[in-house]
Amino acid sequence: MTDVLREIVDHKRIEVDLAKSAIPARELERRLADAPAVRGFAAALSVRGPVALIAEVKRASPSAGVIRGDIDPVAVARNYERFGAACLSVLTDEKFFRGALDDLVKIRQAVSIPVLRKDFLIDRYQVLEARAAGADCVLLIAECLDHCRLRELFFFASELGMDALVEIYEAENLDRVLELEPALVGINNRDLHTFVTDLDHTLQLAPRVAAQTILVSESGIRTGDDVARLQAAGVRAILVGETLMRAADLGTTMAELLAPRA
């Protein structure tokens, strides 16, 4: 685990303890009955193509700093849906990404496409919290989780009816992810040590991902040419945040990313 990732995870442990004190897990379990029905995240990606777009609501990041701090997350999400996103990703980490779980709650109520909770999940409580808030899918980062905890959170998400996007950067983690036979595997193109992005990272690992799995490429995707390279390697979905959040003309940018390719 890199120093930045370790700092995030260490702080997340404190956050989770505080959250458990404020709202016990049994209260979240009670709220599940009122949570909106799960929308199939993997299913929504599988019917779009040839490369489906997961559009991300993202104010800031440790690598980019503030991207767009003063936003209406619901308005952003509605525009993503309007211009053809198959699914949404919502950053809910507050300290490092300036997100909020309340963003997800409001967005989930305002759109008709599935929503991913993107955060650093290390505890069953956060998975339960995600479903109670209306999430249809959760992100599980292999670099943050040992194998036992990864399996635990993956199958707990499934018990709650959610999909899980299981993400890796380090190639050594791919085999233990594939053991889970996940519907969704994400490859992060951002080097967790240097924060440099390189699409070749997905291209190198793509042949090892099972054909029946929806391979999602994440980070550093900026142009239609990038998407064409990824599509040729077998990528079936892309997760894009910063490029969309910085776009001067969102409709044109999304149209380029989603343009049909032979």
C-alpha cells in the first residue's frame, strides 16, 4: 500500500468508528426496508456498447487537487444521464475527495440509471451504509483489502443485492480478484506510487481477464482515440471523472467518448 493510500485507509478507519457510534449498524439494517430497489449496475453496462460509460461526480482528488469544487452534484448527474452515461460513480469520501454520502442519496433519487458508491471500503458497515443510502454497486479496491476481507465485502454486497466493481492496480492482485468470479473488474491506470496515468496498464492486463467479465478501465481516459485503443483490447466499460468534470462542453466530450467504432 502506498503512503497516500495508507493515509486514506488509516483515516477511513477513524471515520468508520465514528459513523458506527453515530448510527449503529442495526439502525442501517432497519433502513434497508426503505432503501430504493437495486438497479442492476453490471446489467446496465452489458446492454450499452460497445464501450459503456460510467460517468463520475468528482470534486477533487489527492493527485489533481480541486477539479470543480462548487458544483451541484444532482445537476451534474442529470447531465451525465442526459448525454448517454450507462451508470454513475459518486465519490463519497469527504477528506480527500470532497465528496459526501448525501451526494449519493440525492443523485440516486434524481436519476434512473444505476449508481456506484466510490469510496475506500474496508468494513461491512460501509457496504451496509451504501445500500441504505441507495447505492446499486460498491467499489472494492484490492490494494486496500487482504484476501479474506475482500471476499467478505464482495459476498456481503451480493447478499444485499448489489454488484461490486473490484478494482486493482498491482498486477499481483489480479489472480485473487479473478478467484471471486466477479461480473465487474476494474483496472486503474493510475500508478498508486507516482500518480502518473498510463492506458497501457489496462492493455497489458486485459488478456488475463475472463471474457465473461465486464472489464472496466479507469483513470486517464481523455479522448475517443483512448477509448478505441481500450475497446480493441477487450474493454467493455470506462470510468471517467476528471475529463468530464473539466469539460467545457460536456455533451461534445461525452459524444466523442461514446462514438461508435468499428
